[in-house]
Amino acid sequence: MQENITFTCFPIQSAEARLRYEEGIIATLHEAGDFRPGDLWRGRYSPVQAIRTSGLWLVQGLDGTPLSAGEFQEIAALCGSIPAKTADSPANASHQPAVKKEVSANKQPGVHEVAAYLKSKIETAGKSGEKSITLRSGEIHKELHLNSRMPTVCNAMYQLMKSGDMVIERPPKGRGSSLVITYQT
């Protein structure tokens, strides 16, 4: 294993940027035509179809937003491969929710960007004195002008749940436009 695998660590200052890069790398690999499991890959025996077919030992992030050219360049620069040329990459980004930037550029956000958007809604409700806020996945999907990203919205909603939060309505398969969750602020 030591002869065939190398690792590179690179610094990312904010948690939001780390999560974005993680999701972007996973989604990029998943969408790459030349990244598929080999015949000897043990994941082919997983009971989870997405693991069997993706070549990755996970399912979260597969439907995320792949790395942009600028993000890829930033990672390469952080790893010492090329000089950095972008100033608006996640490692240098402000702490504003990334969803608005992604949506305005007609890109579909991943679960971490949607979660950041939802978290800001929950925090805003708390700052305005509300004890809780009830969110519906279909409404969030519309607010963000998303196209066929309901599983991403639902995954983000489930990820944000803490003790005391409550699922009010759950679609039959758990992910759909009728998911309603009340979050404590």
C-alpha cells in the first residue's frame, strides 16, 4: 500500500470551505467518466448500490456540486502544484452562505451550501426572537431556484437536526417536497 498510495495535506482555514472542498472532490470523482471501480474492488460487494457503482466507500456528497475550475486550481496551488490565481475560492471566501453565489451563477449547490443557507435562516429566526422555525423542503427548493435537487435539500435538512428538533411531516421515502421539520433556534 505504501508503494502505491500517496497523501497530500493542505490547509483550509474555514470549516465551510473544508466541507465545500470535500463535497466538490467527491462529486467530481463521481462524475468523472474515467473514475470507476475496477473488477477487484471490494466495494462491488456492498449492499448499497451507490457504493457498488461509484467506486467510493460513501454515498453522501455523490450528488453534490463538482469542483469548479477555480476551486480545482486553488487545491492544486495549496498542494504546491501551481501558483494560486483566484481570490474568490472557498479558502479565501467570506463566511456568507455560498448558496446565493452558486445560485446566481446558475450552478446547483450541494448539501453543504444548502445547509449553510438553512442554518442562516434558523439563526435569523432566533435573532428575531422566535423560539423555533418550521421549514418545508419544497419551499426551500423554490427559494433557491433549484432544479431536481430535492434529495440535496432534504439531506441538508436532516443534517441540521439537533436534539429538540422535530420532523413534522416525512415523505414516504424520506426525501421529497413535503418534508417539514421544526428547528429550535
